[in-house]
Amino acid sequence: MLLNGAGTLFSLPLRKGSDTLDVVQRELAADFNRSKLLNQFKEAYSKAPYFAETFQLLQRIIDCKDVNLFNYIYLSLVEICRHLKIDAEIRTSSTIPIDHALKAQDKVLALCEELNVDTYINTTGGTALYDKGKFRSRGIELQFIKAKEFEYPQFFSPFVPWLSIIDVLMFNPLDVVQDCIHSNFELN
């Protein structure tokens, strides 16, 4: 989040547990103060041009009473897609009938084959994890997506890039954000 002209991290407090737990096994801390987090966003963005509609979105997400971390994150994705009018089916990989003991690239390939997809797009962070040749040999095109920088006015400070979608929504009308989502990236 943008706070006093600088990028500031925000996080969700988690209930203590082993570092080996999967996200679906994790829970939000019992003392997670949702009002405090909402107030941090209010303090940071209350004067932003699109604060009212974006804050309503944040309230729906942050006020979710489900303490399961996976469900909480899933709801946030659904709410953000709804807000942005992105008509996308979001499926949970654990519901897809594959060998879930598979890991990394093998699991992704199994998911792609089960869903009969011909293209798999991953962030550029996956370039070291996935082999285009292995995907190609199974009839799947592997592409990597990289967002282009998107600069916009943030109050009267120098622009701070690569903050969250929340920052983008606070300072831009919905149609501009939608256009950016559909065109402001490179595939390779």
C-alpha cells in the first residue's frame, strides 16, 4: 500500500503452525483485527479519487469471517474478479482428478492434460521451473506473462511502481484498469 508517499507492506496474521503446512491447512490468527487493517487502508487512501468504491471491495474481502487462509484468499480473488468484471472460472486444483502426489512441472502438466488445454501461461518467475520443450512434447504451449509498467498519478508524490491491485484501483477508473488488464502485458 502507498503510505506517506512510500510503498508499505501489509500482511495477514496467521495462527501459529508448522512451516510445512499447506495453505489449505493454515488459518488466520484468532486475534486478526480486521478493523485495524481496514483503518490502515483508510488512512493511506481516503483522499484517493476512487477510494469509495475500492474501499467497499476491501470491506467485503477483509471482513470475511472464514478463518481458513485458502478460503480467505479464494474469496478475495473471486471478489476482485467480480469487481473488475472479469468473467473467469476459478477452479481449485485439488478438485481436479489427477495424481496429487505429483509436484511442480509434472503436476502442472497433469492438470493441463486433464483439463484438455493447449496453452499454459505462467508468470515470468516460472521460467526457471518449467521447460517449454516438455510442454511442447505433450502438445501444450508454455508461455510466460510479464506485466508492463503502468504509471498513474498517486497523490502528489513521485510514482511508486508495482504496488498491489488495491493501489491501482484507488487511483484509476474501472475502465482504465480493465483496459490495462487486457493489454498491458507481454507474452513470450
